[in-house]
Amino acid sequence: MNKWCLGEFFTLADIAVGCTLGYLDLRFPEIDWRRSQPHLSELYDRLMQRPTFMDTAAKS
């Protein structure tokens, strides 16, 4: 499994996916994407450990 979307390096793809998943959590909490997409869930958790994602995460 890759660490990031496109392999071992953090790219714009990771930012786009992270923003999209954060939006899903904020606006559509009834969609349980984490259960059906465990790799995306792991990626999102990894992204949320980065200071830039923590500082800009939407507050519900």
C-alpha cells in the first residue's frame, strides 16, 4: 500500500482527496465512506496528522 495517493511522496492529489473527504464528513455525515473505503480512511487519518490539515480543518 502506498503512503500517499501517488506513492511515497505527498502531492496535490493528497490535498484534493483530503479536502474532499473532509467535506464529506462535514456536509454528509450520514455517508459512511470510512467503512467501505478503509484505505481512504487511513489516508485521511494520516493527512489529519499534518499541521496544515489540522489548522485548516472545518469545525462543525
